[in-house]
Amino acid sequence: MRIAFFTDSYLPYTSGVVRSLVTFRKELESRGHKVFIFAPRYGGEGEEEGVYRFRSLRAPTFKDFALAFPLSPGLPALLETLGVEIIHVHSPFLMGSLGAVMARRLGLPLVGTYHTLYEEYTHYFPLIPSLVKRLVRFYTIGFYNRCDLVIAPSQGVKNYLRERGLKVPVNSIPTGIELERFKNLNPFWLRERLGLTGEEKIVLHVGRLGKEKNIPFILRSFARVSYLLPQAKLVLVGNGPLRSYLEALARDLAIEKRVIFAGGFAFHEMPQVYAGAQMLAFASQTETQGLVVAEAKAAGIPVVAVRAMGVEEAVVSGEDGFLTPPEEGVFAHKLMELLSNDVLRKRMGHKAQENARAFSAKLMAQKLEYCYNELRKEGKCRCLLK
């Protein structure tokens, strides 16, 4: 099968969406398929096999993100030359809209993945957030109703889309974890990298330092823990616009010496980062899946997370971690319970690693491949009727 992925973000930009693209492409190609990527140009990319870049400009409110100009008169001919049989869009906006137009024009099946709760990110727009939120919801549901099939990263997102008016078929397929990346890890690597002595107990958070990740909740919860357990350290991995605010909040909470803003790490280093912590703390309530939760489990560490859509499907509360209500006292109590009980923490870590097998990238790619094959068997394209 020859598949075209249309996306508004791709390497060298890093995000859960990009990780999904890279992982599924790798696994599908290992199964004998060919995946072509149509994405923005960030500048400095060399020639990339199977990747087609579009001219772009940097987003005014988020300079790391590139907005593509979805214009290419020769694109239909290129897709035909490549022998593309399925178009899979990974955004409902610029490049995703272009992919949908190409599917309609060429009579190809159109698949769309709903990666992000777009209406929960409207705080990045300079317009009236409440108005933008309604418009984004109306637009995105309308866009995905043009697809022959929608992929939701979790059952919770599938239900969310149905409740908001999605009428086309939806399948729940999370982004898989490449389990082989999480073998033979060095539990001291992170401590050596950060200059820690080995006596600290590390609570890890991985994610963009943005409003949607609810990191102030993590800081305030950790402050309660640190007063009782001085050797606890909170390591925040990631960059983002909220860093200065979070640093100031750590000072206000008098925990600035116990919080490490570690910045970003290379993709190949992340398994070592997870393995060096005692647990992952996660409080975002806007995730479609919570990929970092599954990665932490694959590295063998338990998770304490706020119960929310997407994330709650990745944690078996009481078995490989804890899910809590959005209450700082309860969250802090569960952090403390794991930090102070080595036996419980190790038992949950072993169970986490075992349960992570359910998120195998190979298994998820097989499910997506099955969906593609079923669409091709049907011999029809819903988008032609819209």
C-alpha cells in the first residue's frame, strides 16, 4: 500500500503528533508499505526520502511552529506518479485541508486522525478565546465528517467526538510505543546528566511548558511533598512559553532548589530520562492519549496522574500507578505514598512495564493497516459525496 500523510507539523519540530507520524511511518514501512510525508518546511532540511516540504512562515504566537502555504499546482500529478492509494491527514487545518482536497480530486479514501483537543488550545489565539473555541469546535467536527474514517487516539476521544456530532466511522488506535527502545536502560544516566548525587528521589514531568499541561498544579502538589521529604526532586523536562512563570512560582513556593528545569532531551535519550526517575507526575486534562504516560510505563516507572480523558486509559489505578481527582492534596498524597514506599513503587514499576506491552507500536500499526485495507475493499470514498 502507498499512503500519503499530510501534516501541519513534522521533524525537526517535536510533539506527540510528530512522534505519532514517525512511529506509524516506521512500523507501516517495516510491514512493506510506503508512506510519503507532506509537511511544512522549517529551514535547513536536506533532501529527505519520501518527504515533501511546503514553503512556510513561523506562527506569530509560537515561533517554533511553522505554518505551511498549502499551494502546489503539481501536487495531483505527483500523488498519481507516487501511486498513492490512501490519504491520511493529521490535522484539520492547512495541510490537512490540502490532503482532503486531494482525496476528493483523485477519488481516494480519506482518513483523519484527531490528535489534539483543538478547542482546549484556543488560549494561543489573540482573539476572544470563548468565540474562537466555539468556531474551532464547529470547524473541526465539520472537517472530520468529510473523512471516510477517523482515528481517535483513545476511546475517550472517540466518545468526545461522537458527543459533538461526528457521524462517520471512528476507530480508537493509540500511538504505539517502540518497546525495544526501553530495553537495557541505565537508571543512573539522568542523575549523571543533571549532576545529582544518587540519594535524591526524582519525580519526573515530561511535556511542553504550556498552560494546557497544568504544571502549576504539579508544582503546588510537589511543594507539599518536599516539605515532608527533603530529598525529593522535581525534574521538568521540556521547553515552552510558561517557563519564566513556572520558575517564579517555584520561588514563591520556596522550592526553587528542589525543582530542576532540565529543558529538552534528544529523542534517543528519552528512555534513559524516564528510567532515571522514581515516577512520572502528570496533571494535564487536555490529552487525547497521554503518550508520555505510556512511555514512562515502558521504562518501568509508575505514574501519578490526574484522571482525565485519554490518560485514564493508560493507567490502571492501584496497579501501575494512581489516578486522582484534580485536587492537589490527593495528588500530593499519592506522590508521597510512592516516594516513601520502595516496595510498592517497584512492584508498580514492574507492572507498568508489563502493561505497556498493550501499547506496542507493532500492534497499533497492524490495527491501522487493517483499517486501510477495509477502506480499500469498500471501493468508495465518502468525501466524494460531501
